[in-house]
Amino acid sequence: MTISASKITTPQPQRKLSSAAAVAQSVGAKLLILMVNAATGILTARTLAPEGRGILATLILWPIFLASALTLGLPSSLTYQLRSREEEHSSLMASGLLISLVTSLLAIVVGVLFLPYWIPQYGAETIFWARIFVISAPLQSLGLAGRAALESRGNFVASNKMLVASPLLTLVCLVVLRLTHTMTPLRAAFSYVVVGVVPTFWMLALLWKAFHPRFVHVFVSCRMLLSYGIRSYGIDLCGTMALYVDQALVVRLLSPESFGIYVVALSLSRMLNAFHLSVVMVLFPRAVAQEPDAVREMTSRSTRLSTLLTAAAGTCIIILGPQALTLLYGAQYRSATQVLRVLVLEVILAGATTVLSQAFMALGRPGVITFLQIVGLLLTVPMLLLLAPKYGLLGAGIALLLSTTTRFLLVMVGFPIFLKLPMPRVVATAEDIRYLIALFSRILRREAHA
């Protein structure tokens, strides 16, 4: 593939997938990740017990949380700009990687300075290693930007491989530690963090081949990326906060043992994220530059179908939650049953909110959805501070559910007010069920003849 300043050859993925096939493959990849994460969670929970599991979660939380919280909207901006300005993809990609490194360095500084004051109950050794692990933030930042760039070209195959690689490598390392009876919270934390080096370098090689990043017109490209990114940053920040702010606050409010129990319930409920996140992964790049009515229809159907699948799986977890906690993690985690049920409801609503938000992104109104989501998310912190100390694990779950419900309602109301479009239908119908069955039948037939 030849790229010059005068003529750009748009890179093509090795395997171009239809929207339905891309979603199906993404769901499959995320289900595999969830199964692998479940296996790692079971290994660490059973081996380390609640207190050790809480220490492990404290060590590995901060590079992911801080890097994701300080993206400045870059992943969404890269997807949008690379789709809209294909002729400038070399300079945009180079500038995107540069911004990722800068924001990750900011994450390191914040973590190193902030952690000793936030988790003093964990002791000097845990605080020391938590600060050391924050140095891995660039792996997270580059991964988020790189996957967004690959998805902008429709290369969901490579993006999914990136998602799967690190959890699989982590599982291998944890199995070795378990078999050799040498697992400690610190060694387990190394298994989670260090394995990200290999997938990151592999991703950088793919980006070089696809985009040939060049540092030309860096100021213009950075300004372009940050202009859209800052306006969409609230969505990324809300997504990050929805996933991690409870852990970041609960780790301060609860003991290591209670935090370990909470993390187990949270990880089991988050297994439901696969359907919504897979839809978002494909929906946003495909919806950019479409007509408003088409975007609304795509978003509406995607929300109904993904929520239907998530709710069905969530019902199983609610019914089987106590047995699953005891069987998978051990009887000492059974006390997480109540908060697990609340967190399942929260995940279903949060996923639907994220899918609906893509309509605002695709129609060039990221600032609106950012404002709406921030208003709802601002409720999370005071409610956690109010309910978690008084009601413990259950209070933390209820605080999340109330905040997510508010965000969902605000996004729904935002369609007629800001997009001048009717509210999307989010409740699945019999027609949606028939469509879903037919869709999976077509995908299975296509794969069988591939």
C-alpha cells in the first residue's frame, strides 16, 4: 500500500464484516473475554480470600481508571475524524498517539501524588506498589486510541484480538501461580499489568501498517482531535466513571475484605456488558455521516435488541446469583447476593444509555450528550458517600442504580429537545424477537458456508 501527500489509498481491513456479523463477532469476543475474566476472578478470589482479593483490586484499579478518565475524548474523536477525513489519516494517527502519551503521563502524575492520601488504610507496601503500577497507564491509553483507529477502518477483527490477548495471557500467568502455590496479591497484580506490553506493541505495528503515522501538521491535527474530543469527553468520562468511580470511592470507604466482596459481585454483574458494548463498537463508526432519521432508527433497534439479550442473561444471574457466588467463588462471598441483584439492573440500564448516546455522537452533538450524562453522573458521588457508609455494599449498589436511571431518562428526553427527533423505542417487541432469530440464523448460515 502506497501513501503519499498527494494521493491517499484508504487502507482496507483484511476481512470486511457486515454490521450484523461485526456485532456478532464482537459479542463472541467479549463473551470469550468475560469467560476468561470469570476464570481469573475465580482463581484469585478462591486463592486470595476476600481481603487478598480486595488488595489485588486496589493494585490494578488505578492505571485503568486514571488512563480511561483522562482520555480527553480521544478514542471517540479518532473514530469520528478518521471516518470523516480519510485523506488526513497519517497526521491524525500520529497526533492521536502523541495525545495518548501526554494524557497517560498526566495519569501517572495524578496517581503517584494522589494515592497515598486516598488509600491510607492499605498500608505502606500496598500503597508503594499501587503507585508503581500506575506507570503502566500508557499501555491503557495507547490501547484505547489504537482500537478506536482500527475500528474506524472496520477492522473489528484486529480490535477484538486486542481485547482478547491480555486476558488470555493474564489467565495463563495466574494458572501458573496457582499450580505452583505462589500466588499473592502482588504477583497476581503483575500478571494483570505486565502482560499488556505484548498486545500494545502488536497493535502499534498494525497501526503503522494501516496508517503510516507522520508528524506533519501536528498542531492542526491535535487541535482537530481535541476540538471534537473535548466536546465528547464527557461521554468517555461518564462511561469510565460508571465503570470505575464506585470502586474508586468504595475502596476508600470500606475495608479490604468488604471491597473484595464488592469487586466479586461487580465483576459477575459486568459480564452482562458484552451485548451493549459490542453494539456500540460497531454502531458509532457505521452511523457517522448518516441521515438523522436513519441514525435514530439504527440506535433504536440496536438498543432494543442488545437490551433484550442483556435482560435475558441478567434474569438468569438474578435467579442463580446466590448459588453462582458460592459455587464459583466460595461461601465467603455469598453475602454479595443482594448487591449483585441491584448491580445487574444497573448494568442493563447503563448499557442501554451508552447505546442511545451514540446517536448524539454520530450526529455531531457530543457536547449535548456530555452535558446530559454529567448531570446524571454528578449524583453518583454524593449518593455513594451517603449510602455506602450507612448501608455498606447494598448502599453502593443502590447509589449506582439511581445515578444510572437518571442518566437514562435524561438521554431519552434529549432526543426531542436537542436532536429534534422522536424518542426512540427501547422496549423490545415480538417483531424484534423475530428479527433477532432471523439475524442469528443468517449469521450461522454465512459462517457455515464461509
